[in-house]
Amino acid sequence: MSGIAREIEDIATEADVTAEDPMPAGASSTRPNKSVVVAVRLTPEDAAEVEVLAEQAGLPVSTLLRTWITTGLTASRPESLASAVERLSADVALIRRFVA
């Protein structure tokens, strides 16, 4: 076994052995990609319309709403050429879903 493979094996073994041990004092855990849940109030008609659009796009409602929100946020920020191309590509992909 190579040195790297042995080191990986040793680390994996240590992780298994200490998995149930408490965290050391002063240590903190982080979840760097944890999302924040935001509640939004919609009229029943708007909610129904969003559900129909999400179904037509083949997306969960939350994904469609998140896309709209991030698109709006992006539109309010100064834009680079690269981000403009990325935005246009995403728009084209969304339009293709509705046309297909």
C-alpha cells in the first residue's frame, strides 16, 4: 500500500473510531452551504399559477421561485460580460422548456 493510501486508511479508521466522541472544547461545526428558509405570502390564485408554471417547467415550486428571486437579485447587481452570457444561457434554457 502506498504512503498516501495508508494515510487515507489511517484517517478513515480514526474517523470511524471517534465518530461518537464529543466535539473538542472550543470546536464549532459549520454548514457552509446551508440555505435560509424564507416564507412568502401569495394569493391563492398566484400560488396556483406558480404551481402550474413549475409543473410546465418540470421543476419543484421552490426551485422556480428561487430561480425568479436569484434572477431578480442578479438583475439588480452590476453585471460583467461573463455573468450576462450565463444569464442569457439560463434564459434560453428556460424558454426551451416552455417551447418543447
